[in-house]
Amino acid sequence: MCWGQTPPASGEPAPQPAATAADIVLLLPLDSPDFRGAADAVRQGFLAAAARSPTKARIAVRTTDAGPENVVATYGAAIGAGAKAVVGPMTRSGVAALAASGKVVVPTLALNHPEGNVPISRPLYAFGLSIEGESRHVARLAWRDGPRNVVVVSAPGPLGKRIRDAFVDEWLVLGGVITDVLEVLPGADPTAIRAAVGRKPADAIFVAAEGETARNLRLQIGGQLPVYATSLVNTAPADRLRNFDLAGVRLVDMPWIVQPDHPSAAGFARPAGLEGDAARFYALGIDAHRIVMALLDGERAFEVQGVTGRIALAADGTIDRRPLAATFRDGRCVLLE
């Protein structure tokens, strides 16, 4: 197995590898301060999966920054050096630029979805930890549970809007009713929030927020109705005391997080220091290896259980990741039976 470079020290950018022939090139933003940590976690997960694979391939890592032009140029260099497949880029802008470049000529597994409405088509595939995809799966979870009328409570800002819009779109497709959409500003009066939530009858609440914002909204809303959210609320897996604030909240998350003894994760070490989002990106790297190896084998449609969820490649080239249903119970995020 050829890694193509010496793994970087923690917090340092990876050195650019020589332009030697490689079967698979990892195109990762290791030169970007904003994305370096996530990119290195993906790199570690991918190489961990490659080390356990019975099919060996030469692997090289090419580093980029977050600039779309740099991504496209580095991709072109990888193709020119003879890459048979590429994994990356990771940024939404980078994926959009590559999709529009016309330079994708080998199986390429982007680790995000393009920003905007940029279409992608074979041999470019999009796979990642899409929050929009999770929102749609939460909508299906809530629908299976029985609610039909949902009030959406959202944090302000672009991320809250993305989470909210994806849930609302899926909920309406399923035939549900959105009774109200409330955007809650920081410092809002909890009494006013509860009054607004109860103004129009609803069966459940969807919280479109992340981290501490979602935790605070959950406390402000109260516990009268079932509450649903994405994995972005699961930010303190080891902090049982804080997780008691989320008791009963239903969400979706990957097996790597909520079912660590899942058979798909058997045999994989859990590196020290890779927790929270870093753990999720490590799992993304593991599943990215599984997918790209299938693409190299010429598979055009398949379904496999991965550590990030059930992964299905459809005949039209779309990849769907189905995470597990989970809930918070006794201060822990556990599998929902």
C-alpha cells in the first residue's frame, strides 16, 4: 500500500506529495485552517479502511486550500498524473466548481454536495454528512411515529435555514402540515416562545439548530410535545449531565456514534483525540473508501451498511445515506428501538 506521504503531525498541513502514479487520490483541504481538522480526520479514516481492505491500491494525498480554483487545478494535476479515481473535494464551493469544470473523467467521490443548484452527473458522485439529508430522514422518522402537524422552531442564520427548509420540503411531500415556522433570536423570552409554539395546534416540534443553541431551544420549548432534531444536537456524547436537557429528543445519527458495537465498525480503532465532529469525519473517510473501491470495480448500483449509515448508490448515480434513529435517555444518546 502506498500512502503517498508521511502522515502530518497534529495541527500541521500535510506535505504535498510528488506527482507519482496513484490508483486513488485523496483531494483534501489540508492547507485550509478552517477545514484542516476535518480533512485530516477523513484522511485517517480512509487510510484505516484501506489498511483493512483485501484489495490493495496505491493511494496519494494531494492537499488544497478552500479556494475553488485551487481545487480544480489540483484535481487536473491528479488526473494528469494518472489517477484512476479521486476522493474529494470536501467544500461545497469546491464541489460546485469541479462539477462545472468539465474535467471529471474518472470516478470521483466528492465528500460534500455542491452549493447552489449545480447539477452533478457520472462519473462525479456526491457523498457526505449532508445536514439537508439528515433533515429529510428526521421528517420520515417523525412521520413513521405518527405526528402529522408540526411546528418548526429555527435558529437564525444560513445553517438554521438549510436545516429548516429541508425538513419542511420533505414533510410537505409526505403529506404533513407545518402549523408554524418560528425563528427564535438569541435572548428571546422563553415564556413568549412557549406561547408561540402553542398558538397553533401541533403534534410535534422540529428544532432546526445546532449545539448549545438547540439545547437552549429545547429547554425554552418545554416538554409538552415530542421534539425532533438532527445529529447537530448530539454535541456532548460523553457529558451525561448536559444530555439530560435533551431527554426524549428524537434524532438521526450514524452507527459510529450511537451504536459503536455495530458490525460495520468491528475491527476499527477509535483514535485518541477524534471526538465529536472529528469522529464523524473519520467515519466518513471509512465509508468513502468502501464506496470508491466499489466504483473502481465498476459497480453502478449497490447498497451497503457503513459506519455512517446505510449507503445506497442508485442507478442514476445519486448516493443516499440513511442514518439510525436515536433518542436521549438517561443522559445518553442511544439507538431508538
